[in-house]
Amino acid sequence: MTNYPYDQNDHLITKEQCKEMIDDAIRQHNRNASIISFCVGWVVLALFAEGLLRLIGVIDPVFPWLDVHTLL
């Protein structure tokens, strides 16, 4: 048997500690994913609204030479 400078049992964790660490990691991932999804959803909704308002003529086109109505 090899003599180690530390006791090997000092670094072991129990099943409960492992499950708690996994649950914490999943909780943090879900929170971060929800925040990112919220931000991406708002950006997509804003771009859709801007495109719709440009299509119906409420907002002037970015490129005046590009007539969207001829493309439809």
C-alpha cells in the first residue's frame, strides 16, 4: 500500500452532495438559458415589428431604391 501525503477519504463526496451539486448546476443553467431566450425573443419580436411597419409604410425604408412592394 502506498503512503499518500493526505487521507484519500478527504476528497470523497456523498451521493447527497453530488445530487445537490448537479441540481444547482441544472438550476443555474435553466436560469441562464431563460434569460438568454427572453433577450433573443425580444430582439426577434422587435425585428419582426420593424419589418412589418416598413412593409406597410409607417417607417421609411432604409434603402429608398429598394421597393419592397415590387418584391411581393
